[in-house]
Amino acid sequence: MKIRGLNHITFAVSNMDRALEFYTRALGAKLLCRADKTCYLDLGGIWLALNCGPVTPPQGYTHLAFSIDDADFQTWREHLLSLGVELRSDRERHEAEGKSLYFTDPDGHLLELHTKNRAQRVDYYRRTRTDMEFY
């Protein structure tokens, strides 16, 4: 018995039309189906569900990160800014860790667009972080 992968991600949203516009225009999600209070989207092969309901986004650094190509980083920045998306400051990091764009959706869910994958990040940490144990 084991987990076989990520099935879907669901966000509570306060306004379906506003959320749909954000995820389709800002992030390029494709609308798959919609009812009055729910919809399903395809976002880079990820099943994203939106459901109208009470919204209490997590606090702190809890977030959802999507992979982007390093070559597209500045284009993504300009695209988000052109839509009025407010970008948060990235934490200081070495360029080998990758670059990130942090922002929130209309209901305050923290999202990130990141240029490195898990293997690249772990390899960087393996080379630079003596305080970490690796398995």
C-alpha cells in the first residue's frame, strides 16, 4: 500500500468568476468543467478544483509552487505585473537554488512560480549545507 502521486488540489474561493479569471488569465489554466459553486481546471497537468465557500488561507510560508523554465522567468514577471498581480519579495538565496515569483490569488492563497526542480535543489543543498542530513 502506497501513495501513487498527487491527485488534485482544491482551493476555497469567495468569488468563482474572479478566481476563474485569475487562474485562466494569470496562470494559463484550462477550464474543464463548471457548475454554480465548483469548477475543475487543468493547470500544467495538475487537476485544480475551485469551490465557493469560506476562505481562510494558511498563514506563514505555506504555499503551492509551480515549475517554470528559467528562460521564462522575466516573461512571467512581466505578465503577472501587467495583470496587476502584486509580487512579494523573494527571500535571499543563491542563484543555484533557482528563482521564484511569490504572489497571492484573489483569496489570499500564496502561490510561487519556481525555476528549479526537487532534484536540482537537493543537489545544491548536498553540496552546500553541512547542517542537513541526506537519505
